[in-house]
Amino acid sequence: MSPKPTFTQENSHRYAVEHAGRRVALQYEPAGFQSGWAVYADDTLVERCPEFMQARGLALALATQDA
């Protein structure tokens, strides 16, 4: 059985989830009415999400998906 994913808070605007050697970052990007959370896998933008929980769910899915 693989270990559970680990969420870490790097600062108030940046979080990460790690699982089985894979790391996905969530970063808050202020941009006025377009502010939101950007999800990065391997330093590549995957998607921008308006809500933290939406971005967190996407990050978890990306980190735990089979390679």
C-alpha cells in the first residue's frame, strides 16, 4: 500500500502536495477580479481555478494518478 499524499504550506500563497515522488504546487495569483489558484505540475501550468478547494482537488488528483 502506498503512503498517503502529503500537503505542505510553503507560505500563505503557496502550497504543495507530494505523493510517490510526484509534486504538484498550488499558488495564489492575485489579478484583480481574475485572481485565483494556479496548479503547477513539474513547473508547468495545468489549470487556473477560482477556488482553493477546487485547485486542491485537482492537485491531489494529479499527484496520485498512475504514471
